[in-house]
Amino acid sequence: MTRPEEGAGYAAVARCAAVFLPARLPRAGKIALWRPDGGPLPDTVPRGAGGAAPGGDGAVEAGRLTVARRHGKGARARTVPAVLLPLAEAVPLLVRARHDPAADPAARCWGAATLHALQLAARGRLLPGLTGDDTDAWRAGPLDPEDLAHLRAIAAAMPAEAYAVPLPGSRPLRLHDPAVLVRRYLDAVVDALPRTPAAGLVAGAPFAAAEPQHLPGAREWAAEVAAGADAGVRLSLRLDLAPHRLFDGGEGSGEGGSDERGAAAAVLQVQSLTDPTLVADAAALWEGAGPDHFGPRARVDTLLALRRAARVWAPLARLLERPVPDVLPLGEDELSELLGEAAPRLGAAGVAVHWPRDLARGLTATAVLRPAPGSAADGFGFFDARELARFRWQVAMDGVPLTEAEMDALAEAHRPVVRLRDQWVLVDPGLVRKARKRELGYLEPADALAATLKGTAEVDGEEVEVVPLGALAALRGRLTAQARTLPQPPGLRATLRDYQLRGMTWLDTMTSLGLGGCLADDMGLGKTLTVIALHQHRRPAEPVLVVCPASLLGNWQREIERFAPGTPVSRFHGTGRSLDGLAGGFVLTTYGTMRSSATALAARSWAWVVADEAQHVKNPSSSTAKALRGIRAPARIALTGTPVENNLSELWALLDWTTPGLLGPLKTFRALHAREVEGGEAPEAAERLAGLVRPFILRRKKSDPGIVPELPPKTETDHPVALGREQAALYQAVVRETLTRIETAEGIARRGLVMKLLTALKQICNHPAQYLKEAAPGLAARSGKLQLLDELLDTILAEDGATLLFTQYVDMARLLERHLGARGIPVQLLHGGTPVAERERMVDRFQAGRAPVFLLSLKAAGTGLNLTRAGHVIHYDRWWNPAVEEQATDRAYRIGQTQPVQVHRLIAEGTVEDNIAQLLSAKRALADAVLSGGETALTELSDAELADLVSLGRPG
């Protein structure tokens, strides 16, 4: 189907020049098509919006057209043939011609004007009004400066053929002004468009009819409405904050003068819409001193525009009462209103508000923290300080703090602008309130440090920025700055890896500040060596007290003697122990000895106190933790591979020992941080807590990019094992019987039954003999786990490998020891009752290769031991916390290990072990942020959830 613009009819139209012929009634105007070259005119025109159906051609009105061309100072006229089109038919043709490069330039220009007229109509820029003889007519308006600029550009681009019709009755002949003709064309188009019944809903029935409607009674109304469409004026207000300059001596008061006074004054300015560069005060316009280009209607247009603006902001109505609407005095409330919501409303109505150029807006308020005079922001001296940190608002101007006198001047301000530093300053009422109530109180040292590190604090329910000053600022700078890594300490008989040097540097920063810290590297990354290196670097005069599990005493002594030969080291342990004659070096003691000799240890001076395997004091109310807190030192160092095992209260306990008061009371800490973080539903809470504790914990994992190349590969394998027939029968019987009892139990009794059920099922999965407590059991062929263990060990020992075999039950460990001994496999068993000296001999025997299978109780041997001869780690049963399992694995997988490590986990298929393995996987992923509650959390399961967890399922 051929489109109209592709037919001969449209092509003939496109070759014609177009000119607009205005009429008394705007919508009666016509477009004349003519050929400047004298060529033929179209007989028909395509119709898509006029009298014919879309796509059809309609007959044209042929006529004669008088055109003129400028000649010297006048013009010469001639008559040419033309086609006259009503606007309804011309508009679609001109819109097409606008983008047709083959169309005549005059037609393209009128097409551009047509498009803009349609856009104005679409934007609702239509105003009802009257013609000179009181006939109804729609007009385009109000027009923005952008509209006017666009229309001027169209008029300037028009060729002479586009406005070649002379003005009627002009002698000598004068041509239409293109800009005026374009504006009249816009009025004609918008007057022709809304002639539908719907238009009557907006402006009344007369403005919907196509026939002229005579409305003489609407003249006054139409005059005001039409002012918005005329190319008249736009108003603006120039604010003067020293109004005496306007009124003293009558300057700018115009004919009427004024003795009014106010906080400020608004000077009325007038801007020409036809030429936005023309701007004058209203006083100058009334006195005749304004530019002539405003035109004769400038005063009337100004008053009409002022009346409309007064509907938006009522105080402007007072200007209409003055003989000259020049200056409006403003009271305090009016100035505040103008500074607030009035200025945007006026701006939306086309009235701009201009503020003085020297009006400063750079006032800002910051909450500042200033430590007490003379207080040192370091160590226990800082946190035990009786003087509290001063917390207050500080207002600054362009970043420079105000003096107290300037703050007082701001506080006394009763207007939205104030004079500061020889300039007017715009002030927010909120800033004035802060200046009046600038003191926010005092903060405890721990709260001050927390606000310093977070950079925010809560004030009146709002989180505000906090800027530390003095010693607090210096402290934050040292804690957050990237310290230059210290060199290898002289005298250290070891080459520290990069991450160990960084750890030593971090500990040096923390201990020099006296704040303490927690070195929470994964097990096996050399925390002991890092502390020894720090001692070699600092060489303190007082001894360093190391508190550790009994199994680690020998390890600490051997490593000190190995890496720092000549450094004094003594054990404060066993009978005959003494603290006499100490001179530097290290003093090693156990948690048990520390607890029983707390008074003697607290009476000595120590350089630092080091708590190794610091998770031993994760319960702050325990006697061990209380005893450790009683030993004072300039700095405290916690060493642990698992800063959080079960919940965030353990993290609080560690940091409250290393840096007392940092996290506030435990109850407050749990309310502010722990509940949200452990709930897992507020990631921002976890980030907020991390930002607070990050400077006090150095956490590195073996998987970190800078560490993993230092270690051989580790392979972890879960080995599913089917229950034997006897195990399955026992398992189902215990589940059935215990679930029945749990259904009728409540409270503590129910929780006890759940714990008893879980323990029984795990023991059955290990071996029926463990659950039945058999004195002389037959072990072979009764447990799938035991059979798989035999197969694994046969393979490992055939390759001359060494194995660590972990179980959480000592009675199961004894059964395994008896079974392996009966098979002739050299094995040694370490558990909680093994004497310290014997532990050290066991480690030596294993490392020397004399006992290829080391059977260990998980809790007694899961920390501290260095067993790098092992290439295999077997977890016979599962602990409920993956972090504890990883600690045990790290006895072999640690710095110093040269061979790949294979980790084997034996899991009874379809049992609670199998189900719990999935929970452990999820828990492992969250171990650094949240650990739920281990085994005790399972006691809160519903009966149905518990049944799903423990019921025996189908293997695979």
C-alpha cells in the first residue's frame, strides 16, 4: 500500500512554498501554497485529518496570492496563483514536510512551527481568551524562555518566501515580521485544535464550538488570562539582607516612599520574555528609566504577573497596594518562609528568588569528641580514666570551626540569616538549635573509642558523624593507618614469612598503644613464633607472662629455645614453683596454675600477658577468666584460632580482656550487636560490629591469597558408611522410645532428653559396644565405621604414612586403642588425663616415626600440638562445631608441613550424623560471623523437626 507522502499528490504539495495567512479569528487562518518558480500547483492534496477519509485526496481551493519581496527600503508586490488550505488540512501536511529533505525550505520551517504548536498543546500550554472584538479564542501560553528561543530560531531560519505576504493596508508596503507571524500561527493552531465537546469541561461551552462566540462580559477575565500568553514579562525577587540601605533616604521607594522596616527586603525585578537579557527593577520601570524595549504594556503585564504570584505567596499582595510595586519589607517569619518552602513554590510559578552574592551557605555542624585534658589515649590508663570525653556540637563555616563567640552569636540568632566574619550567612534552624545546645554530655572512655572508630554516634535517635580530636584522633590514626612492616628482628633464628612480619608489626602497634589485641590466625600459621619475634624486636625489661593449656608448655619452651636462644624462659607450674629472681624473658604457666596462684601472679609486674588458646576464657564469669582479668599489664595479647566458637558473647569476652571496656557491658553488647548479627537478618549490623572490632583483631586464614602458597594442598573427604544390622536395630529402638518420652516432657527435662538422645545415637553410629558399655566387647564386624577405619589404615600404613585419629569420646578411643593393638598396629592414646610430661614424650615419639597412629581425644588434643609428620587426619565421629574439627586438623595442616594432608570424615549414612553434616557445612560458611549454639540449639527443635533430624533414612 502506497503511503500518501509517496504519492503524486504529496510530492506536488512538497514542492510548494508555504506562507501563513492570519485572520481576525485565529482558527480561521489559512496556509497558502505557491510556487516561487512559477511551476504548476497541485490539483488535490492528501487528506488524513481533514474532510476526506484517511489516505484519500481532496479538492483544493484555488486562488490568487499577493506576495512581496524587499526592494531597497521598501517592497515590490506581485500576484501569483495559490492553493489555500484550512489549518485542519494543512497541519498534517506541514508536519510531514518538516522532515522531508525534498520539501521547499519555507514548508519545512512552517512544519517546525507546527510541531512546536502541537507540543505546546500536548503540554497543556493553552489559555482561553478573547479577540479584539470579544470573540472566543484559544491562545498558546504561557511560554517558557526555551519556547521563545526556539520560536525565534525558527523565524530567523525562514526564507523570504515563508513570510512574503505584505501587511494589509501598509503604505509603503511592509512585510510581516517573521517572529510575530510565527507567534500568531501558534495561536491559530492551538485555537483550531480543542474545538471538541471535551474542551467545554475546561473553559466552558463557548470555547468548544467551531463557530465564533461573542463574549463581551468576559473582557476583564480574558485580559488577565491573556497576559500569561502574551510575550510580556517575568518577575523575580532580589533579596537584600540590609534593608536600611533601601529605605534610609528613600532609595528605591518610588512615588510613595516608605518607612517600613523588616529583617530583609525583596526588590521586585522585571524581565522581558521576548528578550531575557532585559532586566530592570520595577522602580526604574515605573519612573520611565527602564529600557524602552519592554513595550507599552510592561506595567500592566507586571501587575498582572504580580497578582498571579501573590496567589502563590500571599505577602506579595502588599506590593499591589503600593503606588510603585518596588520593595517589599520582610519580617522574620516571612524571611524564614521564603528561605524554606516559599522560594521553590515561587520558582515553579515562574518567579525566581535571587539571594545576595555574598550570602554564605557553608555552615555545617559536626559532633566532636575531645578527650579530657591530660588524658593519654593508650592502654589501661585510657580505659580506666576517670575523666570522661567531652561530646559536643561544633559548627564550622567553610570547614573552619567557629569560635565560642561566633557560636554564641549563632545561638542568639532569631532570623534565618546572621552576620558572621563580615558576610551574611544562611543558617538552618537546626544549626541554631545545635549552637544553643552544643554540649551533648560526656562519654565513657570505651564509648568514646567506639564512636571514634565507627565515625558515628547516636544523638537524639539520629546517627551523626563524629570527629575525634586530640589524643583520640591520634589514636584512630595509628589504629587505622597502614603501618610500615617492621624488619626481621635481630637475634631471631627463623625467617619470618611476610604475613608473620605483618602480624608482628600489628602486635607492636597494639602493645605500644597499650590497647592489646587478639591474633586470631588459623591454627598452624605461627602465632607462637610471632609473639617470640615481637619479644626479640621490643626486648622488654619486664618478663612476659604466657598462660596456656598444660599440653602447650613444652611447645612454648622448645620454640623459645629454638628461635630465640639465650632468652630466659621458666615454667611457673607444678610443685616448688616460684616467681623469685625473674629478669626479663618469658614465664610460662597453665590456666589451672594461674587460677590457683592468681594473687601471686597479680602482684608482679609484667611486660605483657599472653593468653594462648584464649578460647579457654570465653566464659567471662568463670573463675579462670576472672583470675586472668586480675593480672594487670601495659598490654594483653590473646592468641586463638577460633575467636568465635558458638556465639558472639565469646568474642566480647576475648576483647573485653584484651581491651577492657571496648565493647561496653555484655548485656548492652548483646542488645546492640549480638542479637541482630546472630539472627543473620541484618548484614549492616554485622558490618557495623566488624568496623568496631576490626582494629583489635588480626584474623588470617590459610585460604588467604598471601598464605595459601606457603602450605601444601589439603584434601577433605566425607566417607559415608552404612550401619550394621545390630547398629540399625539399636538406632531405631532408641529413636522410637526416646521420642515418645520427649513428646510428654517440657522445659529442662525435655532438653535433657534431647541431649541424651543425640549422644546415644552418635555412640551407636560409632560402635554398639560404646553405647552398650560392654566391658569385654567383640569389636570386629559390628560397626561399619570400624571396618572402614581398618581399610583406611591398611592403605596408609602400607605407604609408610602417619595418621592422627580423633574421637570426641575417651571410651571410644580406648575401644579403638584395644582394637588396633590387637591388630598389631603401633598406637598411642592422648586424652585429658594424660600428664604433661607424657604428652611431650608422645609428640616426640610420633614426630620421630615410632608410633604411626596417634589416637587423640578431640577436646584434649585439638589445640596446641605440632604434629606435622601426619599426612592423614581421620575424624572417627563428628563434633557439632566445625571450628573445633578444623583446630584438630590443624595439628597436621600447619606451617612446617611439607606433605599434602588428607582429611577423612566418617559419617554413618541416613543417620543424625548424615543430617547434621549439612548443618555443619552451612555453619562453616558462617563461622567468621555467626555460630548458632552448637548441640544445645538442637534442643529447641519442635517434636516434628527433631523426628526428621534423627529418624533413620535410606542410605544414599
